[in-house]
Amino acid sequence: MSSYTITPGSVGRQAREWVPAIAVFVLAIAVWQGAIAAFHIQQFLLPKPTAIVSAFWDQRHTLWPAGWYTFKEALGGFALGSLGGIAAATLIGRFRALGNALMPIAIAANAIPIIAFAPIFNAWFDPLSPNSKMAIAGVLCFFPVMVNTLRGLTSVSPRQIELMRSYAASDLTIWRRVRFPTALPFIFTALKVASVLAMIGAVVGEYFGGSYDALGVLIRSKAQILDFQTAWAGILVASLLGIALYLAVALTERAVVRWAPENRPS
Amino acid sequence: MTGVNVVEIQSVTKTFPAGNVTALENIDLTLTTGEFVSLIGPSGCGKSTLLRVIGDLIEPSAGTVTVNGKPAKQARGDHDYGIVFQDSVLFDWRTVAKNIGLPLELLGWDRAKRKQRVDEMLELVELGSFGEHYPWQLSGGMQQRVSIARALAFEPALLLMDEPFGALDEMTRERLNLELLSIWQKLASTVVFVTHSISEAVFLSTRVVVMSPRPGRIAGVVDIDLPYPRTVETREEPRYFALVTEVRELLRKRGEHLLPEEEAALTE
Ligand SMILES: Nc1ncnc2c1ncn2[C@@H]1O[C@H](COP(=O)(O)OP(=O)(O)OP(=O)(O)O)[C@@H](O)[C@H]1O
Ligand SMILES: [Mg+2]
């Protein structure tokens, strides 16, 4: 008798919620295709969706392995940056003085366009190895996760802390039982942002040089030889993988943070 | 059973450095086992502060608090008291049953023992079929009953309640008053109960402690000699009205320096 059982009705309702979005998407593609034909837009400015899809299909044996290579970099950076962010927030939340010293710097750092450091990271780490891309993706993920986690850890109600103290609970227990669960919705919000940033970091990092197996390198080199269909097909692969990572995080959130108002069964 | 001192407050003073407020000045109060003592007084007279000092959630600036013959800090370490706030302070990610079981988990009770006690508590507060619900699926009054069940689950010697029914409507409040009394009698616990309502204080308590503000002091203590069990009829007895008037007079007499709206709030 769990209140979370998915009834056929709720699946139907969810499917129906998607209908408008799908309709708009299909319409946009149709307008795109139609506009190119109608206004004779040049291939290198904007290829037809059908041309992109055919390149996507013809070159699937190079595109997908390249995408997978880049995806692994993004995933590595995402994991490192997010774990680092959560760990840093935990430390800062625990030691006030540390937070007072570091938070202004962290907030300033968060406002820096970190992606601009991509060439520098390529120089610091081996530009041909995945490490340099993982580093840039990791740094991109780190700041939003840290800032949000810290906000979550400190947004606990003072009453809840008092209640736990009345049970003589230790700081560690309070962290585990109250602060961390309170922070979870904040953490997942940040992880969704980070999942997108990780893919951006990896691809853009590769634009500044990387292994020939990498998607960013492929997109750039195809664009240079004016093979725009394939470049666009590469972007499509990057998008699909980015969306996949985002969805994986969002689904995990729905399974884990079931108590958040937006996830409550109505 | 009666006569043993559960709480001994000796010349307790509490000043908050912020704003240099003297929230409590020279408070002396002793509670014996099985007593139900209400603290009443205008807003800001230090009722919550006194409750927190008793529960060792804040330290007094001077004076001592002894609970069950131990310093308050040690009593807290020994899980000697349960606390209930005005809002229920439940954890949204835990079911009702798990919320009630939280203090038992922290005490290291095993699963079977925990489940048995939680089921008992659910019955006690008449929420038997709501164990697997989440707090946000309950009404405000039900949530407050969960938080009372949680405070009682480990049978603390002392129950500290800070306006537990303050946010509820009058009908729910009167029903929960009756429930609280029957629980209190069943468990023979000692209760410190903060309230703004004169009628609630008189109806529930064995003693009403009237406090006055700036600085927070005890203005007087009224013994409530109404017999238990108290019922709906108790509220219609002449003696009840006489006691309500006595408490009100005490509040008024000591409240010359009350702001008009504070006075209005107290005279309902
Ligand atoms: N943490 C604090 N820091 C500074 N001043 C405080 C603090 N807590 C309470 N005070 C002050 O102490 C006085 C007593 O506060 P307290 O909360 O005990 O009043 P109360 O009787 O519970 O009031 P109410 O009926 O409104 O809940 C108030 O003047 C308040 O401003
Ligand atoms: Mg108060």
C-alpha cells in the first residue's frame, strides 16, 4: 500500500504532459527544414535537419565512439568535481572560520568564466590525455555543487538541531540524520547543473586540442574542412549524451528525494 | 512516587549579550515527580528561555539547574527529557513511524523493540493506521500528535513543551488537551508546559507559574486544586472560573508595564 506505487493513470498523465513539448520540437524541426528550402540558406551556415540526420547515421561508427570517449571524460570530471564540491562544503560547514575565509573566494571563483581556462588546463595536464578535459569539467562542476551543498547544509531549521541536541546527538549524527538529508534537494539541483557543465567542459576543452578519438576534436576538424553536416551530427551526439547524463541525475533525484514537494504524489 | 524533585532551579539568571537582554532574573522553582506545571506570561517574558535552560539547550548566566539530581547537562546526556515545540519539527524524509522511532534509534534500540514501542505510541496518540504516512500527508493537529508521541517514546522523566498547541484551532486544541492529560496520567511523567492561554494552563496543570517581563521573573504561582481526571465539565465548574480569574489578576497586577497589545492578548 505504498503511496508511491505508479498507477497506470499516472503514467498516462505523465505521457500526456510531454505531448506539448514533443509537438513544439517537431514543429521547430519542420520550420528549420522548411526555412532552409524556402530561403535557400547555404549548407555551411545551417544544414538541413535531414542532412544532419543522414550524416549522423552514415558516420555512426566514428561519431559514437568519439562521443563515448568524451562522455567518459565528462563523467570523470562530473564525479570528481561533484564529490569534491560536497566534501569541501562539508568541511566549510563544519568549520566556520574556514568558511568565512573561503566563501567569498569561492563565490568570486564561481563567477569566473572557468571555461576560459581550458587552454591553460591543456597546458598543465597532457593535452592529448583525457586528464586535462576531466580537470576542466571537474573544476566547472565543483563550484556550483559546493555553493549549493553548503546552502543546503546550513538551511537546516534551528529547531531540528535543538531537537537533536535534546537527544544528546553528536555533530556527526546531526550531519548524517539532519543536515545531509536537508541538503540533498540542494545537492541534486546542483548536480543537474553540473551534469550539463561537465559535457560542455569536456567538449570545449577538446576544441583546444586533444586526442583524435575525441568528439570535440572531431567536430572542430570537420568544421575546418567545411564538412558541416558531420560537425552538426557531432553536436547532436554531444547533446544526446549531455541530455542522457542530465536525465540520469534527474531520475536518481526522483528516486532518492521522494519527499521534496515537487516529487510528492498528488 | 510524589515528592521527589525532578527539577530544581536555583537563582537562575540568563542575560543575552545580544541587545543586553535580561531574559531571566533570579528564578527559583522546584518541580516534583508527576507534576504538570504551566509557564504563562506575556510575550518575551522568558518562558522559552526558561524551558531551554531546564533542557540544557542554553546555559544560564548564573545559578544552577538540577534534573533528577544531576546537572542539566548530564541529564540531557542521559536522555532524561523529551521536548515538543510549537511547530511539530518532523523530518519530511521519514515516515511517521520513523519520526517517532528516531530517538529510539539514537538510543541504540534494536529494530524489533523499536517497532513495538512505535506501534504502542501510535495507538496512544490515535494514529494507529498512519505509521507509513509521511508528515506532510497529515493535518497540523496530527503532526503535533506525532511530535508528542516522539517525545514520549523513550519515556523521559521530564517532558518540556513550548506552546505545543499554539498553532492549532480551538477545537483541536481542547481535544489534544484531554489527550495529553490522559497520556500524562498513564505515564506518570512530569511536564513543563509553556502556553499563552490562561484557560489551557488552568485546565491542564497542577500548578501555574505566572511570569512577568523585563526582566523575566516569577510573578506568582497558583496551585490548581481541581481534581483529576479533568473533563469537558471541568471547564464549567465555578472553581475553574475562580482559578482562571486568579491567574488573570496575577498577570494583570504584575503587568502594569505591559504594552496595551500584550495585555489585550492575555485577557483573550
Ligand atoms: N538567542 C537569543 N539572543 C538574544 N536574545 C534572546 C534570545 N532568545 C531570547 N532572547 C530574548 O529574551 C527574552 C525572552 O525570550 P523568550 O523567547 O524566552 O520569551 P517567551 O516568553 O518565550 O516569549 P513568547 O511568548 O513570545 O514565545 C526576549 O526579550 C528575547 O528577545
Ligand atoms: Mg516562547
